[in-house]
Amino acid sequence: MKTITTILLMAVTLSGFAQDKYFTRNGNISFFSSTPVEDIKADNFNATAVLDSKTGAFEFSVLMKSFNFKKALMQEHFNENYVESSKFPKSVFKGSIENISDVDFSKDGEYPVAVSGEITLHGVTKQITTPGVLTVSGEKINSNAVFKLSPEDFDIEIPSVVRDKIANEIEVTVAAELEALKR
Amino acid sequence: MTKILFAFLLFFFPFFLLAQDEGSSLLDLIEEEETTNYASASFKSTHIINSQSIENVSEGVLDFRISHRFGTLNSGINNLYGLDQATIRIGFDYGITDRLMIGFGRSSVQKALDGSVKFKALRQSSGKKVMPITLSLYASIASNMLEWADAERENYFTSRLTYTYQVLLGRKFSEGTSLMLMPTMVHRNLVENTSVKNDVYIIGIGGRQKLTNRLAITGEYYYVIPDQIADIYHNSLSVGIDIETGGHVFQLQFTNSIGMIDKSFMTETTGQWGNGDIHFGFNISRVFTLKDRNKKPKEN
């Protein structure tokens, strides 16, 4: 009897923790490069993200090859020449929401948050900080953020012939709808 | 006492488990979905040099190719080692789908018109679906548009035509290395005399080795199985480099073939490397995206 109670207790503790985590496999990460010569946009609808609502820890992972471009050749060049997807298949963000205590996960609403952490892309890790918004609606949480990255910071070499076509700063937009992670 | 301690430990056991999670990644909590990873960009272009590669242009993309072959290197300084003489082919390839491509071209050699179709039947992939090779089926038709050699004779239009059928087998062995094997049959409706064959069987091999992301060396060789074509014709060997700059691919090459269409370089190559009958040449490929791809997010 005692053992059963203990096991039950244990299970309760575990499930209690599980509800603190939210995730998605279909997060949208897009980027936009704008120059007078050309605008380039790419979308990825297969980003994975996990948020720990208790600690504020927030992680993203994205396969570079699943970025879709309007022009097939751009997509090929993006993977082959710029981010070198076969060498560095994934880009990962590991960070946290600094003001997680301001977010009431039991109450619907929009909560402005400050996110900081490390982004690893093309084998280079950089510290980033960005404002974002968490929108709680029932069981689901929408996370949105817009920030800028510079290809140069990640050792992505841009040859002089296409220098005019690729912006120095590229705008990255993150939109991910997270749901409770049940184990 | 021990029992209480035991229960206590058991109760806290999940906490220890979670505590262990802290160090590793949150992302480890969810299983990674296995995806199929298709090999891409095995070659920079739809052609290795003269030969087809396993690459197609994507859906809605038009590839405009201008190819030049100069005279032979052994033609002397008086002809600037061949540069005084030039032959040209202008060609267009268009992707109906990502896997089906059609092409059309015109050459100065024999004033030939040519049309082709290439279908990618199998795609090399790893991950969820594993396929070790890419296999494409290719067919082309060429029409010699020169004046009839003997106008007195009764001439049929079909006599102008030559067909080429190929199975293009290729594998991208590593990021930089791709190789191809190309069993080929050329059918010529009209041949010079009865001692040569209408159906000619040929084996082609080709490959590319990347030097940098934008520079690669390429090569191709077509071996005609003996006793099928006239003795004046030799096997075609070409070596070159591919230089890629944005929407252009420049291919510079040395070859013993002057013709740039299938039947010409495969069965009508008169030059020999050993004699210095080597032509310098280049292909310029420029792609135009005629149709934007509207990829929708994958439904889950």
C-alpha cells in the first residue's frame, strides 16, 4: 500500500512538472534581406521550440535546408554557398525569458518579454538580446520576436559580385504557437 | 527509519531526474522527427560539359545556355590557336516540374536543331527514405538542317533525324565529389554506308570535384563500343572547370569534340587528344525564374 502511494506521489510530481513545458514542431522562422537591388525572403515552417514556463528557459532549433525561397537557385546557393547546410545542418537558439515571472500563464493576455541567449548558426555562436511578446490564450502560447542578424558576425562570406544584393543586416522574424508538452 | 528514508528518496527521485535535465537541452525533451534529406546540387548545372548531368532546373525556371567551341589548339599562331574559328549552340532548358525538364537548341554545326526531355525518376536521399543514387531518363532528337548531300536522290525528312536515349545514373559521394555513369544508345535514321551501325551503344562516365563552394573541376568521357561507327570518329573526352557567380555558371573546357549536341559529340568526334586536336570552349548558363514557387507550410 505504502509503495503504491509513493509511486502515485511520484507520478503526480512528474506530471506536475510536465505541464510547465510548452513546445512546437511547426514554428515559423523567416528572414528578410532588403537592398535597393533585390529583396530576399525565406520561410521555414518546421522550427522546433521548447519553453519552460517555470524557469523561462527557451530553445529553438531549425533545419537550414527547410528554408523556402521564392527562387530555387537562391535556395540552392543559400544552402551550398552561404550557410553551408551540409556542414552545419542546424541553427539553434538557447536562452531564456528574463522576466518570466511577469507572465501569468493562467491568464489570457499579451505579455512583453525580454529574451536573451546564444544563437548558433554556421558553426558560430553569438550572444543576442531581443524584445518579444508572449500571448497566452487558453492552453496555447504564441511567441513572437523580430531581431536583426548580420551575416558577417557568423562568418558567412558574401562575394563582392553579390554584395549589393544581400543586406548587411538581415531581419529575422520568429512566430511560434506553443502547446503544452505532455509526457 | 530506513523505510521512511526510502520513501523520501523515492518521492524526490523525479526531482533528481529533472535536475539532470537542467544541464542538457530542453530540445532533448521532444523527439526529433526524421526527415528525408535529398542530395542537392550534385552538379552546378544541367550539363557536365557536353553531356547531361543528373541536375534539372527547378519548376518554372528557364536556363539559357550559350556554348562556344573554338578551333583546335594545334591550328597554329596564324589562327590564334583556334580562337579565329568558333562554333556555337544556343539552347534553352525549362523545368515543367522539379523533376521534368524540356530543352531546345540550335547549333552552328550542321545547322542542327535539337530537342530533349529529361525526367528525374529516382532521387538520392538519406534519412527517412534512403536511395543511394539519382536516376534520370533522358531522350533527345536532333535534326541535321544542312542541304542534302545528294539532292538528286529521293530524300526523306526522317533521314535528317538522330535520336539519343540515356539512363543517367549519378551519386553525390560527398559534398564535393559527384560521379555519373551513362549508358547510352544513339539511333541514326540514315548512316554513311552499310558498314556502320544505325544503333550505336555507348558508355559515358562523368564527374565533378569541387575546389571551393563556387569553383569545381569537371570531366566526362564517352566510350563508343568498337565497330559501330566509321574509323574517322573517336571517343569524346572533355575536361573543364565550373565557375559560379550568382545566377550565372561559367563552364570553361578543353575537348576533342566540336559538336555540342548528344549525337555530335558522342558519334561524330573527329579530333584526337594525342594529335592536339583540342578545342577550347565555354558554356555560359544564365537562369531566369519565370514562375515563383509558392511553397505552403507543411500540414501536420
